[in-house]
Amino acid sequence: MQRRVIDVILSAPKLVPVTTLLLDVDGVLLVPAGSLTPNEELLAVLPRLTVTGIYLVTNQHPRRAAVIRELLGGRPGISGVLISYEIGFLKPERAFFARALIEIGRTPQECLFVDDKPVYVAGGVAAGIDSVLFHDNARLFALLRERGLL
């Protein structure tokens, strides 16, 4: 029941246009979580989105972060990679999101955060960012179309 309520509440339409997408890595862009298998279907759609920035946001240690940066950082449409050990805070801490927004020069209202973990989605909401729970590509694509981003 709680998960369903979160999905409905967090998917409410925004009043400020989204200009930036914040995407989790493990479980969204790498599937399954913990693997190094890119979600090619989602990666292929990113360059078509009508946003000015797409940033990967992830909790990683330096060694895995280097692999992720190499694997995903240069993909078309991806503007940058924001990694917890570099930021100095972990998702779902508010400070993680606050520091990430400062680094990319965006306000919470300009962003849409996508993660596969409800606790991280709740952290994004607590930081004032419109945040949605990732289930699968089809649902994410439908949401992006609904918001005029795809």
C-alpha cells in the first residue's frame, strides 16, 4: 500500500518545467542493480529528451565510480556524473541533493529525479525535487511522454 501511495503522490504534475533529469545508476541505467550491464533501451532514448541536462547520481566508492564513469559518462545525452564520494554525502541525505544541485547550477524545481529505491526517492522529495520510482522502461517512458519530455 505504501509504495502505491508514493507512486501516485510523486507523479503529480509539476508547475515549473523540468529542464534537468537526475538518473540513478544501479537499477536504472545498469540492470540488474550491482551489474555492469547497461540499460541500452533507456540509454538510446536519453538524447531525444527535451531537457538541457541529464546527470547520473549514484552512491559509489572510487573504484566502481571510475568504471561507471568510463562505461556511462560519455554516452550521448549524459551531461555529467555526480558521485557520492566526490560530493561528500550519500543519497538519500538532503545534503547529497543540495550539493549536487549546486554543482550543476539547478534548482530543485527544475529537476526530475528517477531512482529504483523508495528511500532514495523519498530523499529527493525531502530535498524539494520532483522524484519518481523507477519500475521499468515502459513506465518511465510513459511518464516522460506525459510530462512532455519525450
